[in-house]
Amino acid sequence: MKDGKRVYTFGNGQAEGRADMRNELGGKGANLAEMNLIGVPVPPGFTITTDVCNEYYEIGHDKVVALIKDEVERSLKHIENLTNQKFGDAENPLLLSVRSGARASMPGMMDTILNLGLNDTVVEGLARKTGNPRFAYDAYRRFVQMYGDVVMELKPASKEEIDPFEEIIEKVKEQKGVNTDNELETEDLKKLVKLFKDAILKRTGKQFPDDPIEQLWGAICAVFDSWMNERAILYRKMEGIPQEWGTAVTVMAMVFGNMGETSATGVCFSRNAATGENVFNGEWLVNAQGEDVVAGIRTPQQITLAGSRHWAELQGISEEERATKYPSMEEAMPDMYKELDALQTKLEEHYRDMQDMEFTVQEGKLWFLQTRNGKRTGAAMVKIAMDLLREGKIDEKTAIKRCEPLKLDELLHPVFNKEALNQAKELTRGLPASPGAACGQIVFFADDAEKWHHDGHKVILVRLETSPEDLAGMAEAEGILTARGGMTSHAAVVARGMGKCCVSGAGAVNVDYKKRTIEIDGQILKEGEYISLNGTNGHVYKGEIPTQAAELSDDFAALMDLCSKYTHLQVRTNADTPHDAEVANRFGAVGIGLCRTEHMFFDNEKIIAMREMILAEDAEGRERALAKLLPYQKEDFKGLFRAMNGYPVNVRLLDPPLHEFVPHDTLGQQTMADQMGVSVETIKQRVENLSEHNPMLGHRGCRLGNTFPEITAMQTRAILMAACELKKEGFDPHPEIMVPLVGNVHEFENQERVIRAEAAKVFAEQGLEITFKVGTMIEIPRAALTADKIATHAEYFSFGTNDLTQMTFGYSRDDIASFLPVYLEKKILKVDPFQVLDQKGVGQLINMAVEKGRSVRPELKCGICGEHGGEPSSVKFCHKAGLNYVSCSPFRVPIARLAAAQAAVEE
């Protein structure tokens, strides 16, 4: 357990923390301290460090409370002195908010409690002090509702039930004959407080606490508890946030947006988080508290006049109705708007990034409650980085570092086919909360979305509004549609962070959870029916709409050009067809790092010739079959060389576990018997003879070429004939021939002799020579250990990290799923080693092989061609290891290029 400071205060332009202390204070605490220091109005408060969260789980509730009790009490006095109010006092009460804040933003995943410190006595004092009993009891009912949910855990008993507190509110509104919470009067709110407390006692068996100090400790510990709630754990897993980071807890003096018509609350962004446009935007509500805006229960209004008019146009609302019923903050509170606009500009200038801010106006006074670098879509991420670069606010290296490689994947997502879209039936429109195109079957509950997805269905999650509990289902859905909520609602913010298509606030959608239907203007759609969402403009369509490839922006191209300027590590692609090669070429791949020749045999005519070769009894039979395969292979290679003209194409010789290619069904065996002129029994026997106990370690790779050298000779001939023919046509092919699964230098020597001998024959026949290289795939640990021996012959190494991982760990990649979840949960493994390169084990073998290989062949070219080649942390490892290139699937090429550039600029 560490000694030292555990609680840091801030307020009145002073702060014990600062922006670079996010590891200790979390993002929220660090930024609140920083805002104080740069003159942004922030209510006074204190932050309990993330270390205390870890201590909470190590030593328990009681010991942690004892450990920080004195510091918390001193810090509470600090707030009382700055506000001239007293916590728990009936005449001049101080109320508090208690909020979470990890070092990485986790919007909505942990818990918040507002208006803490109220009881039956204090609420009367608050009513007298403010002269506003309705406000006092509105604050009280909100506090009991939040505390009852978060700390006392009164929640719906099943997914079909609505929130028990909301159920009580709806009954009281129905009895009163009103539609909105704002129409409830003081006596109604008093009634709600009593009904809430009765429900808590009845359902939990616990009295609601009246002692404000007991309330404070209950809330602080509930925030620490929320670090390990199901949704926070899932979000950390999705975002790669370590559990040991913990969350800080920030306690602040309350400021109230629900004190009447001169009070308000809102959320705003210094730029558009969906598109990246440099446009100030956000949402607000008069006479409300912050949860009302983000929870989606009330549909908020737009902050700017331009935003309000755009919203009204999307909703089909006239300008007259908009100005009367839904005015912007710019119109309704012009002075407050000007101050807010000036401060948001100041914060973006200070942080040099797009800011996501929360604010409250209390009786004409503006307060900031939070600022953070805003979550954004992949498209917005690229646009904002390149715009900030052009505006001179950041330099080129910062622009590269600002972009998350994996979020580039979102830019490559398909869009709706324009012709099909013109024929589609529009159902309704909502707000374009997160861009993209999504089609799927309607489901209403997050757990159903998970189940349907795992059963192979594409789904659209449809909700009245989403909550953090819906995270797992949102992650599995193609898109999200909500009836309520705005552009800053939970659904919108989380969907943008995930890169999921989302349409929110589609008010015409009436959701019936019990019947599992939605009704839109009289049309009923049931669970399982298809709908399509356009998150870019907010349109919702009936049925499935076909999609097509996305068009990439100029900003994307500019970012890729910037990557090329700084990167040392080249990016190739894994491609077996000309189409894949052309796609990768468009994304900037500079060659093919892996062509898997066995993948070329899966169409009908080729598979029969391939099977004939495998099932042949002798060399003569194999050569007959190989003669049929040769023209197919040659044409395939010509297509690849043509697509990658001027760039290297690394062709891996045949490496199939033979059992994958032979027919196991009666019809397939009969077809092969007819083709080869033998009996079905002969084919069955041959298939049986070829079966192996462990085929992944059996007769494959160079073992196949060494036992049947005629296969290697045929493939060499096909590769080099293709290259010669294209050379004569004016192309510039650069073939590389790779011998797979070598563990012993003699295996390579034998294969190299066959390749060189066949090459000499081809060149003599063609009357010209092509420069080519012969290398090997390092995928067996022994090959890494003896790399200096192998490099005396091999001209390059390509690390097959899929098999190298398999053989280093002794895990079958086909069977790891049976125990991987348990290993991750128990922290035996931090990540799936088949997705993220194991740098300590497999990485050590790579480092050793590179060093040993270059000790005998200094110019030895080295790369990797497993799927790790498109995973950012693995790419950065390859840069540090001194590799020349990584190779990955075509759509991961931009991701690898950005990761490679980041590795270079981070040095």
C-alpha cells in the first residue's frame, strides 16, 4: 500500500492537480483541475485518486474508508469554505455530486449521483433558502431515485419491466393528467419521494439513509463498485483498458440547472463528433439536470440556431413551431450562449483537440462540469486531425499520433447502393447520431442481440432509449435505433465510439417491449423483420438495402500520404486473387507478402485436378494431374503479378493439410473415381490412408515438396513462366518463392535445388531470365533457433506468426476457444495471442531469428505475414525488431500503414 496524498482539491481558480495527472486523478479530475488553472468557471470539489480504487479491491470497504476519512473530511471543509455553505445544514445546505472518472474516457459505464446531502429536514431548508419549493423537491426526488438505483440497487426485475422509479413517475403523471415531469407540482414531487422510499424499503428491505455523511460514503464506494460492474468490464475489454488503472471519484459542489427558466443544462462539442466538421454543436434543456440530456428521456433542444434549424428540418417541424417550442440556446439565452461559445473555443485552443463538454447554467451563471477529448467516428477522427494540422494547431507527427489505427476500419465500411436506395421505402426519420449504413433484423433487448448475432443473424437493436446496460447488445448489433434521445444521448455517444451506425430520437417509432413490435404511422413491424438505417442522414427504411464499397475522403488520402512520409516499415498484403491485390494496391500496399497457393484451388475444375494430384498412387499419376493444374496456376500468378506490377509478390509453395482437400462425402468420392478411372473403394482407401492424427504437424509444407518434388517443380514453372510472359508484355514482375514450414536447413536446401533447376529450364525455354528470390517462412521454433544456418541459403525470412504462435505456446488455434475465455478472465493471458503478437515469447524468437539471420546475410529481408501484420501493437513491435515489412489482409493495409508511421514518430 502506497503512502502519500490520496485526495486532491480544486476550486476558485486554484487546484492541487493538473491536466498531466490523469493517471492519478482520472480524465475528469485532471481536466477539472486544469480548467480551474486556466480560468474556466468550475464548482469547487475534490478528487480521490485511482490508487484508492485499487486499494478498495485489495483491502476492502471499511479499511479504505478509514484510510481516506481524514483527507475527505478536510476536502469537504474546503468546499464548504469556498461556497460558504455547510454539508447537512438545514439553513444553508451544501449539496454534492459524486462522479466516476477513469484515465480513459468510459462514457456512461460507471455511476454518478447528484443532489447528495438531502433529507426531509435539509430539503425544507433548501426550499426556504431558494424560495423555490418545487426546485427543492425536484432535486430531492432525483437524489432518492439515483441513490436508490446506484447505491441501494433497486432495478427492474426483468428486461421486459421498465425502471421501477420511472414506473412510479408514470403512474403519478397519469393520475395528475400530465405528460412531462416538468408539469408535476411540489406536492406531486413530495409524493414521489415518499413512494420512492417505500419502494426501496419494500424491494430491498433497507431504509433510505438520512445522514448526509452516510450518503456520501455510500456514493463514493458505489462509484468504486461500478468499476467492476458488468458493463464497465465489457467496455474495458472492447477498448483495451486495463483493470488495474482503476477509477477516480470526483466530489463537487452541486450547481443546479433545474431552478427555473433562467437555469439550464447541456452537453456540447467544439466540432462535429460524427463528421469532424469544424462546427460548434450540442444540446441543452431548460430547467433540467444533466442526466435529462444524456439519458434520452427528454429529447433536448439544439444549442446553436443553425443546429436547431437543421434539427427541425430533419424532424419535419416548421420554423414557426421550432422558434416557439424548441428555441436554441443562442436565441433563448444569448448572453449565456456567447460566454459558452467563447469558453468552448478557449478549451479547444488549450487542449488542441475536439472537446466534449458538460455545463450547467444556474440562475444566469455558467459553470463547466467536465471537458474531455471527445469520442468520435473514424471519419471524424481523420478529418479533425488533418484540419487541426492545416489550421496550424498541431504538427504532422501529432496528427499521425492522434489517429487510432483500428478506427480507420470504419472508413472502409460499405454504404447503401444508390440505385437500391432510390427504390427503398422510407419508414421515418430520426437524428443522424452516428454515420454508416446498417441492415438487420429487429431485436428489442441487448441479450437477444447477442444471442441472435452468435446464431448468425445480423440485427438492429431497437430501444426507446439505450442505457449502459445495453452495451453488450450494442456491440453485436449492425446498428442502433432509438425512439428518444438526441445527438448527445447514451446511444449516440457510445455508437460513435464504437463506429456503429445509429439513428436516435426517431419520435414516430412506438416501441412495445411486451409484444416485441414497433409501430410507425400505423405500420406494425415485428421482431425479426428487416429494417435498414442510414446513420449519416437519420433515415430509416423497411427491408434490406444492398450495400457497396465506401468512397474514401481526401483527408484519408492526405493522412496516408503523411504516413508514407514518416514510415520505415513497408506494408504488403496477403492476397490470393487479383481482386484482393487490386484492393490492397488502392490502399497503398507495396507488394504481396503472402500468396497462399492452396487457396487458388477451391473452384470446381481446379479442385478436381488438385484432388487427382493428391489421390494419385505414384509420381506418374501426380504429374498427369499437375499438368492439368499448371495452366490454372500460371494464369492465377499472371493476374497477381499484373495487379502488383513493379512490386514484389511472395508466393508460398503448397502448404495444405492434405485431408482438407480430399473428398469425404460419397458423391465427391464417386466423382473422383470416375475422373481417375478407378473404383470408389480405391478412392475411399486412399482418403483413409491420407488421414493423420495431427494434420497441422503432418504431411504439409516443405515435407510435401520434399516427398513429391514434382509439385514444387510445377509451381516454380507456373510462377516463372507467368513472370516471363508478362515481362515480354512490358510488365515488371518481381517474384519471390517461399518454402513453407522449414525446421531444418536441409529441408530448405532440397527444395531450393528443385526450384533453381526448374528455373533454369524455364529461362532456357523462354529465352530470358527474371530476377527472383527464394526464401522461407519461419513458423517453427527450431527454424528461429537455427536461423543463421537457414540464412546461408534463404534470401529472405517471412515470419508466419499464426503457426509460430501455435507451436510456441502449444495451443491449437482451432481449439483455443474452449479455454481462452477462462484464461482471459483469470488473467493467465492478457489477450488472445492469435490476435495480438506475444512479444515476450514469440517476439523473442523473431528477434533472435532476425539477429542470427543477418549475422550471416546482412542484407536479409525480413517480414511477417500472419494476421498479426494488421494489428497495431504487433506492427509497432515489428518496427522495433527491425523488420522490413508487415503483410496483412487488404482491408487492414491502412491500419498497418498508420501503425507503422506511429511507430516511427514515437521513437
